[in-house]
Amino acid sequence: MSFHSMWAELLPVGRDSASGGYRRYAWTGADADCRTWFREQAEARGLACESDRNGNQWAWLGDPAAGNAVVTGSHLDSVPDGGAFDGPLGVVSAFAALDELRGRGARFTRPLGIVNFGDEEGARFGLACVGSRLTAGALTVEQAHRLTDGDGVTLPRAMEAAGYDPDAIGPDPERLARIGAFVELHVEQGRALDLSGDRIGIASAIWPHGRWRFDFRGEANHAGTTRLADRRDPMLSYAGTVLAARREAELAGAVATFGKIAVEPNGVNAVPSLVRGWLDSRAADQESLDAVVGGVDKAAREYAAAHGVDLDVVRESFTPVVEFDHALRDELARILGAETELKVPVLGTGAGHDAGILSDRIPTAMLFVRNPTGVSHSPAEYAAEDDCVAGVSALADVLEGLACT
């Protein structure tokens, strides 16, 4: 099956007709459909397919127990109303690259694995890369069992409803010990390749990044009868903090976004009692990130004090800078530059990935495919067909260089 036919087959799964975006959330019907698609693609190629204790799917050519396996893939879940390419491009390209290598008559000397990591986006339970975090031991069983979605459903209940055993989750060092290299292909979430005119790039590092929850607590009151001078309105403090985040990010050459908000009692004619906002911030280095978050925190506390509002700030997640394995990165550059003698651009990224989570345990690397608009996490996310095909060929070259004679 060609890249085009696989892409067309997967495209409708989990797509919302109104927004045009995807709602492929962990342990839902759309997620189950994606898993079925993955299993069918593996079986059609004669690959052994399995789901591990953490809900990640693996398709194997050769015996993984032999060790030193080369693995590629990504994820199939999405952010709310996300685009088609973030995640799925890496999985579809993995199967297509295997097809291309078989067409070349390549002979594998190392086991080859294709993986679909579960719940990478964290759209349902609020924590990204749950499947890979559990596997790598970066998320404890106790922490995972406390994860809850917006409807109050816990991760264990959701897994059980989907037919998986939540009591089996946890670190999987034996599986990781069998992997000699993991290469994740991903659509670029930015415009660096478009600006440089390159179709394919290699990742150097993932910026340090995290999520912080700001809880502004004021006093609920009537919007029509309460004098402005008598209000303790947390929305004013929140609004000022949003602007402060933009200002601090610009000063540090970083990014900071308040993209999610919850308001209580959430009435048009009521002064809020609580405004809860989530800050996402990322920077090229730890010092810059600390400056941004520290600046936002300071501004938020000043606004809260000025409006008689209480404030709690909680760091919900954090990932330090991830430097991808230099030897593997250099080997990818050598392989891709062997035919053309052109240097493949190496660039950093502000987006988190499963490859970053696994980098502490196994050698990992990433390939990026050009995104002409830079738009991601949106229905407008896009990569040209020719660039996608170029990505498949680049991935096939890399896999051939790493796993074949």
C-alpha cells in the first residue's frame, strides 16, 4: 500500500466535520480506530504486532529479542481539533519507508520496529507523552493512576473501558534495552525549513518547556449591582498576566502562551470567583525559560495584590532541554548527505516529542519534514505531498543505513 493510499485511509478517522480538525483522544473510540488501522497495516506487511503494558503499539520485522533494534514511528492521537500531520505523518511514513526498502531489495541485519506511542498529546488527561513516559519510568504508576480527564474519568478507568489492564502499567526497561536507536519523523512545527528552502531537517535539541497553572481567586458577585471599587475580580489579574507573558517572552526571545482557561461560576452576569489559566512556556535554554516564567509569576502576583485577589501558581509539568544523541544525529547527517554531498540543516524545536522522553534511556534522533506555513496543532496544519514523499525516502535512507547491509 502506497503512502498516498495509507494517508487517505487514515485521514477520516477522528475528524470533526464542523471544525475540520481531529479529536483522537486517548482511550476513546477514535483512538481504538487508529489502533485498528495500525494493527492492520502491520499485519498486511507480515509484521508481528503487539501492545505493551502501557498501551503503546509495536510492529516488528525480525525478532526484537535479538537486541540492538532500530525503531521508528510516532503517535496517532491529537490535540483538540488538531491537524492531520502531527504524529500520523511519522507513523504512515514508517510503514511507507519499510515498503520502499523492500522495493529496493534491502536486507536487514538488525530488527526493525514501528511504534505508535499512546497519549502523546495529553489532550484528555493533561499530561503529554504518557505512553513513552511510563515506558521510560519518567512517570510513576501512582502519578498515572491519579490522572483524570475533564469528566472526572481516571486513566485506569479509561484504559479498562478500552480493554486494557491499568494494573499492568509501569516502566519497561527490558523493552528499551532491546532498542539500539529510535528515529522519529515529524512535520516541522515552525517555518525554519520553509525559510531555508530545505525539505528535510535533523533535530538538534528540544527546548526546555513546561506548563504552569495560575489560580486567581476573587469574590463572586452580581455584575450589574456591584460597584467597580467593591469588586475582587480575578479576571482583571488574569488579563494583565496574559499580556505580561507576551512581554516577558519577547524580552527573552522565547514563547509563552495562555491557551486554556476555566472560569467559575462562568456566568455572563457574574463577577468570577475563580479564573484558572494554564501557561505554556518554552525557550532555547534554561536561563531564558526561568526568566520568562519568573517574570510572569512576579507580574501575576502584583496584579493579584492590586485587585485584592489570591493567587496560587502550580508547575504541572516540566521537561529540561533535550540534546539528541550526537553520534546518531551525525550519522543521520552523513547518511542523508552521502548521495548529494549537501548538508542537511540541523535545527532545534520548541515542541516536545516521545523521542525526547526516550532520549535519557536510548539513542534517539528526529527528522523534520517542511511545513510551508509553520502552522501546527490546527486544522490548517499542512505539508506538501512532494515533501511528504521526500520524507519517506529520507527515512528509508536512514533506516537502510542503520539497519541494513
